Amino acid sequence: MASTLLFEYNSQMYEYIFNYFYNLGYGITCRVAPGDGEIPIEYQSDIIDRLNIGKTHSIYTVKGYAVHPPKSLTYVHGVDEKLEKIKRRHSCKVCTNLNCTIRAVKENAKGYFKDFY
């Protein structure tokens, strides 16, 4: 349930970020998360450091670059005026993270409910 809630919050944040930059005349990319294949997991520390939130919100990385507290998520978006002003959501179908536990759950569910897809 915590993972589902985390991704729901992520969707709400995407709406906010998209609308903010859309109103400024920019397009944004979909979420790029460290460790998903496009940027190394080590960037989690860099994101937290650049936001300067470690001391005020007790968010930091532990050994192996996992974010503390658990069930936290770091990611970045690209922003440019030349990007199309369309919503680009994360798609599990094209995600390169083969070790994603959410993908595994979805694949297992497809096996059980294959007649409904």
C-alpha cells in the first residue's frame, strides 16, 4: 500500500510540475529516477543535497544509496522550451528497470487475470 500511495503522490506532483512549467511556456520530460537505467543510483545523494532538505526533513541516503526514510522517492525532470508541451508519464511498458518490484507485481497479476486484459 505504501508503494501505491507513493506513486499516487508522484502523479499528483507531476500534475503540479507540468502545469507550473506549462504556464511558463516549457515542456517537461517524464520522471527520471536514479537507478532506473538512465542515471546511476548515486545521484540520489546529489538530488537530496541540492534540495538542501536533509537537516530540515531528516532525508538522507544510507549505504548503497538507498534513501531514508524508506518508501521515499527521488527523481528529476528535464525542462526546456523546445520540448512539446504534452504530459509524459512514466510507463512500465518502456521502463528499462528490469528489477522493479512494481513491474513484477503487475506481471504476476497479468498471469492471474489474463482473461481480463
